[in-house]
Amino acid sequence: MFNTVRLVVSCLMVAGKLLILTASSPALANDIHDPKFFNYQSGGFSNQLADLSFGWFKTLNNEQTIAYNQAMTHALLYADNGQAVNWYNNNASGMAVPSATWPSGNGYCRRLYVQAIAHGVEKTMKATACFNEADNRWTWYN
């Protein structure tokens, strides 16, 4: 009986740790278009699970998302390299800064650094966007 309970608890702990590692991986946690604002803190299993469960859904609301995207768009289209475009909306803020621009095939690419602060958590992300003049479209690369 004791061994069965121990096995179940061990399996749950492994599953929980895998879930935390998956959710906190840079590929998922730093999505430039939909940043998540959970803050992993060490502690007991139940605390870790609560941080992940409730924090995973901490995202920007609609108005904050609009301000965030407008800052990224303005930085991408109009800002000089190194010029920060700041945004603020309802207790969330951040900036988008283009750091480099270079020619690419039928257009050009820009490296963008983005910072967003919401729910008491700061996220710093970077991505490259390339403009193709042939089809008049931007493509994002992490």
C-alpha cells in the first residue's frame, strides 16, 4: 500500500516538473505576440504548481495588447535603431527598440528588442522581422 502511494506521488511530481519545465521554456514563455507573465519561484510542489497554473493565464488584456502591438509596429516601421518606443496602459508598460536593420533579398530585416511589464513580472524578448517588398508582408522570426 505504502509503495503504491509513493509511486503515485513520484509520478505526479515528475509530471508536474515536466509541465513546469515545458511552460517555462524560452520558446513558450517568450512568445513575442502573446507574452505570459508567470514568475517561477522555487518552493514546495504545491507552490510551484500554483505559480504555474495561475501565472500561465496572466496575459495582457485587450487594451494592453493593442498598446503593446502598436509600440512594436511603430518601432518596426518608423523608429531609428536604438530609439525606444514606449507604451503604457492600465498598469502594464514596456517598450520596443529596433537594434539593427539590414538588407535581405527583396526587402530588409529589423532586429527588435521588446520589454513588457505586467502582473509584477518583467518580460524581455527579442525577434527579427523581415519585410518582403514582393508581397508587401512582414514575417517574424524568433
